[in-house]
Amino acid sequence: INHIIDIGSGTINMATFKNRRFINAQSKTIPRGLEDIEYDYSTIAEMIRNHAQELEWNINDNVYLCGGGAKILYSYLSKLFEQCQILHPVLRNVKYQPELANAIGFYKLGVRLWESPIVSR
């Protein structure tokens, strides 16, 4: 099982994947982000941990952080999740910053769909 926490300015998205399949029951969006939360970073990390517990995440599972808050909250979340790391997306053998994970992911998805024989042109 792999969990991705996308820490943005307006929302924090928590997604779970098992065997490359999205698991909706263990995923959610927290309708708050770094810009509209008036707490310190340790409190935000605790909030994320509480939501992870509600979703029945295991602290031993792989947790990947991306988004603009990945580097900011890494030191806090790495104390709460044993296998926590910052996600650096790779495109054409170049490693990018975690802030670009969504854009690169959508680009790769678009390329796969465009190349698919199912897509009519």
C-alpha cells in the first residue's frame, strides 16, 4: 500500500493506492491548506495524522509527500509515519521538485491516453 499526501495552499489531499489502484475508502480531501490554517506546522501534521488514522492508514506503509507543503511538513510528518519521503516526480530522466508532481502526473496520464487506441481522434 502506498499513500500520497498532496499538501497545497488550499487543500490537503490524501490518496491511497494498492497494486496501482486507487482506494477511495482510504482517501480524502481536507478542505484546508497551508494558507488558510492558522496553526503551526506541528499542529497541521497532527491533523493529517488524525485523518490518516480515521482512514485506517498503517504508520508502516509508504507515505509520499508532494505539493507546495511537502518540504515544509516533511520534518513533522516523518516523525509520524515511519516510511515517509518526499516525492520527486521524474520526467524524461529528470527529477523535479515535489511542487510539480500534479502537473507531471497529469502530463504522463495525458500522454498515455493520447497514445491509447481507445481514444478517437
